[in-house]
Amino acid sequence: MSRNLDRLYRGERWWAAELVLRSLGIVLLAGSYRLGLIAHRMVTAPRLHQATMGELAVGLAIVACLTSGLALTMFGPKLFELVPIPKSNRLYWKS
């Protein structure tokens, strides 16, 4: 495994990862804002109609950008930290 990815898995503070991942989160949030403006223009301009595949795709992109942007902005590299799974978990039960 790469040294940098191993640092993220262990949860070490690393300023380069903090800067890059949180900046990517802000870029995704800005992108979701722009997509929101596009979606608003797509929906309000023509007469009433059923949602097209393009409008649904823009809506899906907005939700994806918002959730990933918020997660990266708030948590940064902590998203990649390994979480211990207790032995009482069903995956560990051997019958």
C-alpha cells in the first residue's frame, strides 16, 4: 500500500491531505450551487411538463455534489480513517 494512503488509514494529521480534500469539498459545494442555478433555469423556463432525463440527471448531480462536498469539507481526511469493527458484529459470527 502507498505510504500516503497508509497515513490516511491510520488517521494521522497531514496538512497536504487536509488542504487538498477540504478544497475539493469547497469546489464540489460551489459546483452544486452552479448546478442548482442550471436546474432552476431548466425547470422554470418552459411550460409545465414531466421531468426529463436531463433534469433528473442534474438533480442527481446536485445531490451527489452536495453530499460529497459537505463530507469532504467537514471531515477531510478523517473520511478515510479505518474504523474498528467489534467482534459481536454479524459478519464475524461463524456458525
